[in-house]
Amino acid sequence: MKISNLKKRLDAFSLHVEDLALDQGKIYGIIGPNGSGKTTLMKLLAGLMPPDSGHIDYGTFMPRDITMVFKKPYLIHDTVMRNLTYPLKLRGIQPDSGTVEHYLKIADLQNDRDQYAPGLSSGQQQKLSLIRAMIFSPKLILIDEAFSNLDMESAERFEGFILERQQTAPATYVVCAHQLSHIERLCDYAFFLYGGRVEAQGSTEEILLRPKNPLLQHYLQYAALERRERQ
């Protein structure tokens, strides 16, 4: 997957990604301050908004292979079970009871299958949105701050599930998160956005532990200070 000279303007904000490549089967992280263009880039990658100019070459990815999980989960007004199986039915895939049970267990929703999904707690809704995004085995999964509503145990469970799944059925993930611990544990590679531009990119270790870009260094110092103040 390759991005070339991608531009998008929204009011006073302008995103411009000159050149970015994503290898299949890798997990990528996007970090940066609020207003840097992370969600805009994710929506462009998901095909949820058109670019003003430039090109996204999806390679072998088709629209049906791509899914996105938002910070505020979108759920249909129906039960947990019907929300979970909705993407399967859209693609003409018959839900397998064993697979459905497996995903409900991951989200600890086995006993809530008949519950009205929008009535769940925010954490439960987020877990449902995550398993719904994964149940049809997409090839490109975009996760935009979707771990922020999860407690530590649930976040670690989903991180473990993703990493384990990558060993047998690798997909391409793009993970946007303010909590850099998620990026550190999950991602092979990371991009730093600032002011609508990719200011730094490299292995996760290079970006988080050996930053060379002054803007990135400042951002990481601020993120570390903010984390200490919350503790």
C-alpha cells in the first residue's frame, strides 16, 4: 500500500502526506498532538472521505477488506449478536457459531449477546466495535484511539489477541493512540504527524526511544509529562 502526494484541506487545516508506504502484514502506529491530522489520514485510508489530490494505491486491498474502529464506537440499534454478525452478513458470509463464541469471549460479552448494544457501557461498546471489526478477517484494520475507553486488562487482552493473530493470519493494522504504551507494545513501525505533515518515521524503537527530530523529541517529552501528571 502506497500513498503519494496526498492532500486534504478541512477549513484552516491542511494535510499533506508526500510519500508513505505500508507493507502488508505489519502493524503501524500514528502518533502526534491533537490537530496534527491523525484522524483525517485514517479516514482517507479507510475511504471515508476523498482526498483533494494525490493517490492511495491499495495494492491487493479491496474496499470489502478494509475496516475502521473509531474512538466513539458506532453501533446499529440492535442486539450485541446482530452487531457482531452484521459485517459478515454484509459480505454474504454465514456466521459460524464457534467463531462467534470465540469473539464474544475475547470481549467478555458471552452473557450479553441478547442485550441492546447501544445500552452497554462505553467500555463494552468499544470492545464490541473491536471484535465486530475483526470477525470477518479484514486485510486492513484502522484503529483510531479505540483503546482509550478500555480498562487496562481489556486493552492488554486485545493487544495480546492482535499479536497472537498476527502469527497465523497477519493483517495490516494502522493504530492511532495518544497512549504511547499501545504503540510500543503493538507496532512494528511508527509515523509522527505534526501540522498535517509526516515529520518522522521509522521503527517503533527508533521513534519512541531514539528520536532525532526536534518536534518529535518535544512531543515525547510532553507526552511523558502528561502521563506523570495523570498518575
